[in-house]
Amino acid sequence: MKKLLVLFLVLTLGAGYAFAQQNDYDYTTESIWGINKNSSSGLIGGFIFRFSRSVKPNHYRTIGFELINVKHPAESRVVSRTGNYFIVGKTNHLFAIRGQYGRDIVIFKKAPQQGVQITASGSVGPSFGLEAPYYIEYQQFVREPYDPAKHQIEGITGSGFIFQGLFQSKVVLGLNIRAALSFEFGTFKSNVSGFEIGALLDAYSRKIQMVPEADNYAVWPTIYITLFYGSRK
């Protein structure tokens, strides 16, 4: 997995520099937001925002922000006796807040109102991992952080509310690096819509304790796809 990730990063960034076109650009700024799905998430991984400004023809400086809910690969969702779902053995969530600074390089430029634009992008930046306690509903009366020494599986009747425990999070510092290709299909020059596929690596200062009985990790490589929409001027 790690070798494939490194290969993807090298090929993507190399392709951007090798094939970038030198045509003048019609816009100087771009703002996009998107919904992310990745190999370490559920149906929706999280949300992204990115702002780009032209530095020279077909080259853009980017500043990005991501909020992603990361799942442990050993997580297993089961149904309780009351029909509600909970995750067996999970003690903490991981919410990744990422800041990103990087470059976009246009490989193939589309016409103002037709065609496909292909862009290679890369970024690095800080990651803030929020290690938030995983709440369960116990015996249908109490919602509290799951403790394997205290709670019996048979007594768990569901999980807590979404984002419950967020304000009890421990912050774990880290770094992230991203490489991607985006495909933009916008029909109007001032609008942006399309998707991005890429690879991202989060590396934290310590292991994130999510499922105590499984291997826990400080380094999280992921492959992702993001559907995005935005505007440009």
C-alpha cells in the first residue's frame, strides 16, 4: 500500500510538470468546495474547501481546508437487541482537520464552455487529529464513552449522538501530503464542477487509539475521490 502511494505521488506530480501547457488563462482566482469519499471513511468521508490564485499561466497557488471523519479498518458495525447500531470495541473517533498549501498545474485546458479540463495538484500542510471518545447507549438509560473494562457487549443498546464527545477530544498534531488529478466539466466559464481522484498521507506524532484490540496507527495512507463545485473569476 505504501509503495503504491509513493508511486502515485511521484507520477502525478511528475505528469503535472512534464505536460503543463503554456497558454494564457482566462481567470485568476478559483474557489471550490466538495464532498469527499475515501478508503478510510464511510459513505461520506467529509468536506473540503480550496482557494486558488494564478501565479503564472496554467500555474496556481492553492490554500485548502479539509474536515474528514476517519474510520479504523477493524471497525465492525452490529445491531443491538433494540435494533440500533453500534461499533464493537471502538473507544475513539478520529476527526482529521487538515490545512493545505500547494500548487495546481493545468495539464489539459478546455474551451470556455465545453470539453474537459485536467489539472494535477499537490499540497502539504498541518493535520490536527481530534481523538474524540466514542459514546454508546448502555442499558437504554445512559450514554457514556465506551470502556471495554466496564461495558458488556450484551448491555450496549446503541451509539451516542453524532459528534457527541467532540469537545472532550485530545488533539494530536501531524502533517499531511496530497497528490491528485482533477477533471472539470463545467459548462460555463465562471462555474467549476467535476471530480478529483488522488492519494493522501496523514502522519501523526503518535498512534491514534481507536480500537484497542486491533493495531492502531500513526500513519494513515488513503485513496480518495472528491466531487466538487465552485466558481472562478
